[in-house]
Amino acid sequence: MQKNPFRRFQGMIVGAAALVMMILISACAGTGTSTGASTTGTTPTTSSPTQVTQTTSQQPTPTTPPVAFKAGGISFIGPVKSITTSSLVMSAPDGQTYTLAINAQTNLSAYGGGLPAVGASVDMDAAANPDGSFTATILKPAQPGDPDVNVIAYTGITTSAVGADRVIHFTAGTKSYTFTIPATAVLSDFGGNAQAIGNNVAVKVKIQYPAITLVSIGNPNA
């Protein structure tokens, strides 16, 4: 009968020890450090679309093909704007200004071998050069009442025959010209017939300004 109290006491000690162990285990579980990699909260980022700069391919600028040089020239009456021993500048009836070279071949006999003065009205002929410039071939004083005072005469070569449309196409030097032939134009060198003017024919075409009216077409070699 004396052993029963001891067994009860022993059972209480064992129970208490088990309870203490459970408390310790629970405490360790609550305060233990995690050995796993820590996760840092990050704010989701939205990737912005890549900006693509749109490039527009530049279209080539239409260019006028170079004109093949054809022997020719220009003649008109106009005032001298400036002059040196090697060149002069003149105003033409079409309102343009032309610079003309003067060389040993320029005929200055009408000025006694000298040069016209600035402001003088000069009747001049000039030959076109392959580089597009002009060289004066004859310089002489303009005559009062000259019917060609407002006329420019272009000497060149036709680039096609004149058709039923009565349009003449020709090149003088390095420039191409196109004019409509009116019924009043003088065409005596071609029998009065515009369509008698063929391709690759030398012509001298007179144009009156400011109306830009074709006055006549002749043969410069006649």
C-alpha cells in the first residue's frame, strides 16, 4: 500500500517533464530563425514599349537631265550694265541679265577697237560655249528705231521636226527652247510652211518680248 503514492508522484513528475519539453519545443519553433532566402517585396514594373523612330525614305528630287551642247548663240539689243576689257554685262528684252566674255575674236570695229560705255544701248551677237557661258562676237551701237529693239534671236539646232501642232523644239548652246509658231510668223526660208522645218536643222528664231511671240524662223546660214 505504500508504493501507490510514490507511483502517483512519479507519474506526476513524468507528466510535468513532458509538459516542460512541449513548452520548450513550441518556444523554439516560434523564435527560430529561418535559413531560407529572404523574399524582398518588389513593386511590379511595367516594361514600356520600345520607342521606334519611324524614318521616311527621302524621295529623289527630279532633276532635269543635262542638255547636249549644240552650236548656237543669242542676239539682242540692250543697255550695258557694266564692262571691263574681258567681259560686259547687258540687260536683255526678256528682263534677264547676261554676262558676255570679250576676247580677241570679239568684233569691236564699230567702236574703233575700243569698248562701249556703261549705259549705252548695244546691238550684240554672242556665241554659246559648252560650259553654258557666252562670248560676244560682235558689239556695235544700236540704231534708233531698230524693229528688233524688243527681240531676242536664238540661233540653234532643232531637236525634232515641226508637226501639225506647229511647235518648234530646238537647242541653243546648252539650253533647250520650245515655242508655238503663230500663223503670222515669217517662214520665208522654209517656203512659208512650218512643217518644212525638219529635225537637226539650223534655225534662227526671233522672239518678241514681253509678249513672247515668235516673229520669224530663218536659216542662219542663208
